[in-house]
Amino acid sequence: MAFARSLLPAVLSLALTGVPAALPDAAASSAAAPAAAAVIYDGQVRHETALFSVKSTNNAAAQEFAVTGTRLSRVSVWLASGAATGTVTAQIRRVRTDAGSAIASRTLNLATLGGAGAGWVEFPVDAAVTPGTTYYLFLQATTAENKPIAWYGTTRSVPGSLTSWNYDRAYWGGWHAYASRLAFHVNPTGSERCGETEPCYVPTSALAARTSGLLTNRVATEAVLPSFAVGASYVDGSNVLRLPSGRWRYLPDGASASAVVGADDPGALAQITESRAWLAAGRVPGTTAVQRAAAQRALLSMRALLKPNGAFAAAWSPPWEYSWPRDGAFAAAAFAATGHDEEAYRILDYDALTQRADGTWEARTKLDGSGPPDARKWQLDGNGWVPWATWQWYQAAPPVGRDERLGRLYPMVRKAADYAARSLGPDGLPPASPDYWELDTTTANIGTAAPLLAGLNAAADLADRQGMSGDAERWADAARRLSAAIATHFAPLGYQRTVDGRHGRDSAVAFMAPPFNAAPADLGGALDSTYRALLLPNGGVSPGNDPSFSWGSYAWTASTSFFALAWSGTGEQARAGRVLDWVLSKRNGLGELPETVNGAGLPSSVAPLGWTDSLLVLTALALEGSPQPTPPARAVTGGRGPGGNPTPGPGRAAADSVT
């Protein structure tokens, strides 16, 4: 896979900057000698050079070949096209200059291939051939666009190969023989099939993304690159990839690199059986077949991003191959809610292991838990997200033994909540801190304040479960102070990004809604106005509209999903469904959710993104009538009634009680 990753951008660069009808440094040769016809050569894979333009009636190319077999079933060529529309025709001719001598012909549509792009194009054909006889693979394209279309090959010596030919009516006046060799395969099989060791034709639009999917053996993980996702699909209920050739690519148990095997390979089948059993042991939510399919893929991708030690990678590309407490918290909540208790608890256990001595967390850690990868500033919102996720796990955990298991996590919750409570200033607000934007602010921001409120309420309820009334009251008091401060300082601004009102709207307004916090009475209007302000022409939303920082034309699937989850939690199911539909419409060809969607509406950055996957799962649960509970706000006079359930105090409805 690394080969295609490094080569393809160069290929496209050559193709899109213009291709000569014939390379000036390609040595011309005489017409093929009669003796060459006896040489059997049916493939030439080198394709580092744009050899010949094949566009329109003025240009074409042909490669001589001979075969040992008696029938042709497919031929393939390495093609690069700057044109997005038009057709490409491949013929097998007996006589190079005579279209009437064609024994097979197949025309493909560039738009069907995905538009402008580059890679191996396979042409299904069906023709009887005579072993040892010379034939000509002829290629010509037509397009109304003024863009190059080229057949690639090599100028290096290729022993045993026959002559290549360039047709350029304006330059040569017709056909011209070359010592260069065009890239082609006749009857490719096994690793010669595109999508195995080299990519099938890859549309340039697919290259907006760094990754397109994941292979895993539950210990190691490998990204599926966009150049190898074209024409591929997952075997249902698994992370085994079905290739265009029909063979499978998977990450064998104990291996660190993927292998291509035949369909029904025992090792791959065992992985498929295991992952399907894992899905069946939990719950795949969704009110429609599309939602359920997307949720299934999201759960499998989240599992692939989860390491045995509990580290949860944000995505599988170098800048994302770290564990953020925020992303892990959402994944833990989604795992717990769908019945995957072990995975949820493993993430929380990793949080306990990587918590700093003062109760905070680094912005992110290496996946082996050894510490941060750089000096990126730590982020206070983790002190809210981790206790919230712990509370969500507790609500869904099997009752038998869960209090003992909570006891092992409780020291982590105590340190996190104590730090959060101490961080509140005289005005009840937390200090300025980088939030999910990973950018610092000079005043308190809603992306930190709202998670801390959720975390303090969650911690107070967990303390009650552990019989720690002093802790519970201390954190509940801090939560009440913070709630009042948010109402005083953020609410009048429509819950904008910062309390100074200088940094615009923020999709983190959704963190004030369930399942994080009980929605304030004025939140509906703030959600509406913020969504409208952040909505982009491509249909998604930007994280914010801070005048001092631009997100450009890119919509973020996580930020867009915030609104789907918030509206599903506040009773606006139809609106939530419409937003979720947009997110799901941006899945790539493998069904994975990308981090961002560019201005052209195409998946970009990395896919899948674990955070968006988690949000999809939580939203699908809410839409089918199983929303996640919200940590209760503990009233001043509240305590625990019989049976350990919260007792409603003044200002708190009994319906808010959590069992």
C-alpha cells in the first residue's frame, strides 16, 4: 500500500499538467521485426511516465503483445485523465491500423469511473486468440473537455516486450513505433488484478481523504488507503475487505501487515465469525436500514481503534494515532450503551492509568500510555468528559459487580472532580483553557464549561453510589455554582464560544443539552440560531465562526452530529433525523464516516473518525427511543431516598431521577 500512496500524487500531477502526444526522449524504433511476433509477452507493469496522449481522433496508442493461452477475458491499462467526462475504448486488434480487425472492444465511461483520476483500468473482454500470434491492445479516449488523457508506461528496457505505438496525426502524420513500453496486463490474475498490490483507477476526488477504512486483528490496526478502497467493500459484519478481484484483504491474527487471500480463507473467516458474534452480543441501533448499517460499521470501526490496553485512537493516520480523553469518553459511552461493557470499561481503566497526579489529563497520549507525544497544552474539558463517561458506563453496566468495579475507578473520578471544583473562580466559571478546538482562549469557553458541569453532576451522583456523601455535596455545590455562572455569563449571549462575546458561535452549545446536561429553558433558541450561523453551503456545520479563526469551507461531521444528538435529546426527533441523514450521506464507499467534508461535499481528512462514530451510535439510540440518561443536578436539600435513587429537591422534577 505504501507504494501507491507515494506514487499516485506524482502520477496525477503529470496527468493534469499536460501530456505530450509522444515523449521527445523516447527513442523511435523501426517497425516491429517479424521475429518479435514469436516472443510471448503479455504484460508490462511499469508506469512511471506519461507516454502517450490517447485523447480524441488525433491521438491513440497501441501495444503489441502475444499470449500463451487461447482466450482473453480482460485487459488492463494504467490510465490518467484530467477529464471528468467522456469515454475510453480498448480494442484487441489483429491489425494495428484497422479498426475492422478488432476481435474485442469495450468502452468505459469516465464519469462512471469517478471522473478525473489515475490508476489501472480493467476492460472486460471476450475473445478467442491464437498462442504466439501478435495482437495489438489499442486505446483511444473521447471527451469534450480540454484536459489530457494519457496512457502511462516506461522508457526503461523491458526484456521480451514488443513494440509500443503512438498515433499522432498532427505530429507524425499517423502511427509511429517507440522503444518505450506501455503499462498493460492481459488476462491479469492474482496480484496482477488492480486493488491488490496496485490501485485500480482512483478518482482525484477520493484523494481528499488520507484514509478510507480499517483492517484489524484486535491488536494491530492498518488503514485502508483511498487508493485501495476504490471498488472494494467490507465483508458484512467484519473488517475483512473484499477486493475488486473478489479476493480478500485482512490483517491476520498476530500479524502487523495485511495479506491478500482467497475468498473463504480460514483465518479471514474466523475473524468474520468473531466480529459478527461480537456485534450480536450487543445492540446495533437505528430506525432505518441505513442507520443500522452505519451504526454497525461505526461500532466495528470504534473497536478497531481501541487498543488492548484501553487507548482509543482518534483515527488511524499518524497525526491522529493518539488517545484523547475526549474521544475516548464518547466511545466509552457508546460502547456501554450498546452492551459492550468490556470495551467501555477498558477505556476508563486507561484513563485512570494516564491521569496526571493533579487529577488532569494531557491533551492526548501515545497509544502505549507512555505519555504525551509533544508539548501540546493540556485541556481542562477532560475533567468533565471522563467522569461523565464513567457515569454513562455505570448506568449501562450489568448490575452484578458494578459497584465494586466503580470502586476501582472512583479515585480517578475523585481527583478529576476535585480539580474541576477547585478550578472555578469567584464568578463560578472555569479558567480559560483549550477545548475541543485545541485552541486557547483568553476567557472561559462553553466547550470547557459545559463538559465540566456534566462531569461534576456525574461525579456527585457516583459519589452517592459509593456512599461518599461529603464528596457528593462538595461536587454538587461546585456544579450549582457553575450552572449559575453559565446562566449568568453564557446564556445572555446565546451560549456563544466565550464569555467576552468576541469569538462568535460554537457548536459546543450542544453540550448544554442531553445526554450531557438538562437543557436550560432558553437552549432551544440558542441551538437554532447557532446551527443557522454555522451552516455551510455543503449542508454541514463548522465548529464555530470565530472572527479571529477560520475553518474555511470544511464541515466537521462531529460538530454537525452534536446538533443531531442535542435535538434528539430535546424532543426534536425530525430535525435530529434530518441532520443525521446528512452526516450519513457523507459516508465513503466503504461506509465509513470522515472527519470533515470539503466545500465540494466530498469526504476529506481521515475516515473513520472515532468521535463521529460514537456520536452516530448515541444519536441512533436516541432516535429509536433509547436516549442516554443525563447526570442529575443534585438539589441543595436533595439526598438519597430509599433504594439509592436521587430524591427530588426544590426545582428538580421527579422525572429527572436516574435509576
